[in-house]
Amino acid sequence: MIKSMTGYGKSDIQTNDKVISIEIKSLNSKYLDVGMRLPSCLRSKELELRKMIGASLVRGKIDLLITINHLKDSDSNHLNKAVIRSYMDELKTISNADEVALLKIAVRFPDVLAGVEVSFTPEEWKVIEEGVSSVIAQLNQYRVDEGISIQKDLKTRVGHIYNLLLKMSEIAPERQVLFKNKLRKKVEELQIAIDDNRFEQELIYYIEKIDINEEEVRLANHLNYFEETLDVKSDENGKKLNFIAQEIGREINTLGSKSNHAVMQQCVVQMKEELEKIKEQTLNIL
């Protein structure tokens, strides 16, 4: 069982006089990277919120947004007349414009709206805590659902690589015969007498150098280990799968260096294409 690092959760909660909106999203990251946008009244609770997120989400670039709005919007903001008048007086020292023109300019400056300070009671904090737990649970379920899709895709791609490996195994004996015949033909073209025993010894030496049996066994083992790891129930399989994918890549590269055969080289290219897509997917796994 694997989980994606991508996820999303949202909840809107209404109390007697407030609407509390909680939104959380997660993207890929090597580490836990938590960003928060909170109302000033919740700044004192930031550490508690970080602990809640870290305990449940483990890794990823996490963004938490909480907004608290009064139900009566008309009461939430009003014009800060003293600030506007101060701006207009300052503008008069550098401009001969009339009051209307000065007002249009002044209202664009900062702090012209005075907001009603938002606060919360212990009961409302309990509601916020429950809301954050709810959106974290939503995000985790999103991760699980996407993880199922990723797992299916990865198993399909691993299966493709395994089938290509079987194809290479079938070709390998034929390749050795072709190599032997090609080498003997080259020797015959030289029109020199050779010792058959010595020729066979040299032939065995070169065939051993291009033999891919060890790479086939190791690659098959890595592919099996990758699939086994996909099925392990863990919240942190991504790094391990990425490491196994690197080992798979090493064996494929070695096969490529030994595959002096057109069809086998085509198999290696296709293996590499599948592996690149596997690596991209493992970066999105928790």
C-alpha cells in the first residue's frame, strides 16, 4: 500500500457569529515543509497546528490556510477617516487638485480600512482543531486514493520491463551463436592456420564478457523487490522505491553495454523509457 504526496482537503464551519474556512493542500517534497496563512488571532496556535500536521502527514510541501470572517460583513470593516484625512492633507502640500481628486488618490493607500479585530473563544478553538483534523483526514484519503492509481501504473510498467527482460533472455543463446560464427568468419578471412583448442578458449573468454545471465538475475530480483515493496503497508515507501529504481537502472545500463544485438538494444531502450516513467512516479510517493 502506497500513498501519494499530493492531496487536498477543505472544510467550512459556521459558529454563532463567524464562518471559519480551513483549506489544506500537499505537493511533492523531500522533507516536511509546512507553510501557513493564519489570522493574527491564531498565531499563538501555530506550533500546535504544525504538530498536528507533522504527526499525520509525515512528508510533503504542505500549505494550510485558515480564514475567520464575521457573518455581518458590514461590521467587519469601516473607513479609517483619520488616516484618509492625513493622506489628503499630505497630498495638498504637493498638489492643487480638488478634494474629490485627492480623495480618489488617498483611498488607494494602505490602512484606509480599519478591520474589526477577530478573536476566538476556547470553544471556537476546539471547533477549529476538529476542523483541521477533518481536512487532514480528507487529504490523507486523497493520498490513499491517488496512491492506488500510482501503484497500478507502476506494476504495469514493472511488468513491461520484466517482459522485455524475458525477450532478451530468449535472444541471448541465438546471439552467442551469431557472435561465434561472426568471429570464426573473421578468422577465416585472415587465411591463417589456427589452433582449434586455442580458438575455443578465446571464444569462451569473449562470450563470458558479453554474457548477461548475472544481470538478468539481478534485474529480475530488483523488479520483484520493487513489487513487494509496493505491497508493504507503510507510510514511507517513496524513498525506498526510488532507491530500488536506481538499482534497476544500473542493471539496465549494464545490459545495454553488453547487448551488441539490434533487438536486444531495442529492448534496453524500451526498458529505459519505462524506468524514467517509474522514477517520475516514485518522486510523488510518500
